[in-house]
Amino acid sequence: MRKILERCPTCGADLEIAELRCTRCETLVRARYRPCDFCRLTDEQSTFLRLFVTSRGNLTELEKRLGVSYPTIRAKLDEVIERLGPLDGSQPPPRPDRRAILEAIARGDMNPADGARQIAQLGAEE
């Protein structure tokens, strides 16, 4: 079965779901629904999100499972977050800079190894 269409194939505008059908008794329900937020994800992003959840958000474990670097994992996670959009309509928080990471480590809010990885990623992105 195909994934639900998100955009009009003719003009690219958003689509709404207008009809649902029971696969057993053929009951039809007509109403106006919007697709779920996760329907916006590509197949690759959905697979990544499933792995992220089954790894309980442990990025180090994801690195091992996918065989890619920490910066690649962070980039994929940022891509999913951007695709989903903000939950409350606000803008997502800015990504931390070197100073913010060091302050989080000093407060004990961040593991030093994770902080070092994030600082390394910042250097790789510049």
C-alpha cells in the first residue's frame, strides 16, 4: 500500500483527507482530516526515527547500529526535527554554540563526551 500523499500532484498545495473506508465492512466515513505529522517524513527519515526510538535516543548506539559518525547522526536527527516542524507553532530553539555546550558540561547538564562530540560537530560544520 502506498504512503499517503502529502501534496497535490498538480499544484503542490497541502492535501486533506476527506474519506476513510473500513477494509472489512466497507463503511465509508466522510469528514475533513489532516495527515498526521509523521506522514511528512520520508521513508528514510521514518526508519531513522524508528531506530532512534528503539535505541532510546542513545546517539552512540545509533552510531554503532548505522555505522556512521556522530555528526551524521545529529544531522539526520536535525533533518527529522526540521521536517516535523515545531510542536506549538513556535520556532525550534537555536542550536547550541561552543560556549553553551561548555556551560552545560560545567553545570552537569551534559556528559563531557557528548559535549566534545557536539563541539567537534560544530567545527566540522564551519
